[in-house]
Amino acid sequence: MSHSISRRAALMAGAALPLAAGLGLPRAAHAQPSGSDGLELPTHRVFMLGDIKVTDLLAGSRIVPDPHSIFGLNVDDETFAQVSEAHFIPADAARFFFNPVMIEAGGDVILVDTGTDAAGITAALEAAGKAPSDITHVVLTHMHGDHIGGLMTESGEKTFANAAHHAGRVEFDYWAGQENDAFEAKMRPLEGELTFLSEGDTVGPLTTMEAFGHTPGHLVFTAQGGDHALLLMGDLANHPVWSVGQPGWHVSFDVDKEMAVKTRRRVLSMAAEERMAVMGYHMPFPGLGFVAAEGEGFRWVPHSYQLMM
């Protein structure tokens, strides 16, 4: 979808990128146009979690109008505008990011979520020095189209032909009964080869945690590397201000909004108490930060050099 953006909004979107962008990275990321507005963003960022190599991949980015139609459905326009202004972001537009994550450990190359299409995730992988054929495991947090879109090429072939595919059973069964076009095109062809995950299951260094609400079978994953723990939170929280900062706000994409609120509070409380690094699929690229309890919600703290010490 094409949306215009003012120079002021473009500068604001660029400023929203965490200062972590250039820190702790073994090699520089190449820039590419990401979105119809022409703003150039990096393709990937790398950091180490002990001996685990974690690469955040920017599979796409776009400007979305009227974010109050998505976030804060249970608050009025004035409240939404006040919270937005207090955090120096516009209330009438938002930049969305799509951040699959590649985990390399013990010979495994694990891709968590796949972006909106095969072209986007392939380009991001190639910029990071990988081909789709290098992926050994694909793991899905859930089955919304912007997470499963890269599973199949436009010709209907598997993008990650050498990979084992993993997803939640509860999630699969839900979408299998929805007559959803994206599910039928991207997931249904993989049905016979899926390995289903539930609470406590592992894929390489990743441990599965059930975090239902955004979708009926939404999963998050944790990993421990050295002295640091990492939470891959998928769509548990989709914005640093309107979701992490306001966990009680309803989100249009959440299938069960009250359950999503309870799950957000539970999992973000865990991350804050354990001082975990957090990777968010829709957080401003590179999507890595921390959460701290603040008032009735949480504060998003972008990564700077915490994992370099």
C-alpha cells in the first residue's frame, strides 16, 4: 500500500531507530530502500548472545495512517494523542517494521518468522550473507500473513527447501478452520511436514512459551546465551509506546483482546523482572531492547551496548 509521508514525518521515523543500529555488529549492514516513501533503512543487524549469533532481518517497512484505528481501541482520541505527543511521535501515522530473526547456534540456522513475502526475506538474508537454502529450521510465532508470507515463492514452491518447519498446533488448528487465503496458500502445503510446538519444546537454543491472545496459539521463544537471556516476543506487543508502554490498550489485530492484555502483562513482567533482552517483530528496527516496569505499564529501552559488556 502506498502512502505519502512529509519530510517532518520521515525525519521523525528515522530518528525513531534505536541508537543500537551501529553498535556491537561484526560487519556493517547494507542499506536499501524500504517502502514506497524511499527512506533507506539497514537490511540486518547482528549481535551475540554468548555463543549464539542473533541476526535481526528487516524484511520490510511501511508507513501506516490512522494508528488509533489499530492501537488503543478502548481509549479516546484525546488520550491517544496525548500519549503520542509525550513520546514525540505523530498520532496520525506510524512506521511499521517487519523483523524476522535468524539464530545461529551449534550448526543450526534457525529463522523465526518469514516476513510478508519471499522476495523481502530472501533479500534480507542475502544481505546478511545467507541464502534460503542455508536455513535449517523455520519457526513461526503465529500465522498472520506478515509472518508466514515468506514461506512460499510466487510460483508456489517452498522458499526454505532444506528447512524443517515448526509451528504451534493450537495455532494451526485455529487457522485451518478460518478459510483464510494466506493460510491456505502458505501453510496448508506444509501441513504434512510440520513439527508442532507447545510449552517447553525446544528448537536448537530456543525454548517455546505459549503466549495466547494475539492469536489463539501465539508463541514466543526464549534463549539463554552466556550471561544473557533473550525473549523473541513476536506480536506479543507491536509498538514501543502504544503496546509496550500501554499494555492494557486493545489492538485491532488481537483476536482475543482481553486475553492479549493479560498475556502482555504476564510476559512483559517476566522480561522486566529477569532483565531479559527483548526482540520485537514490529519494534523499530533493529527491534532489540529491554522492558522496564513503569507505572501501570512498561517502558521500552532500546539496546545500545548492554550486550557488549
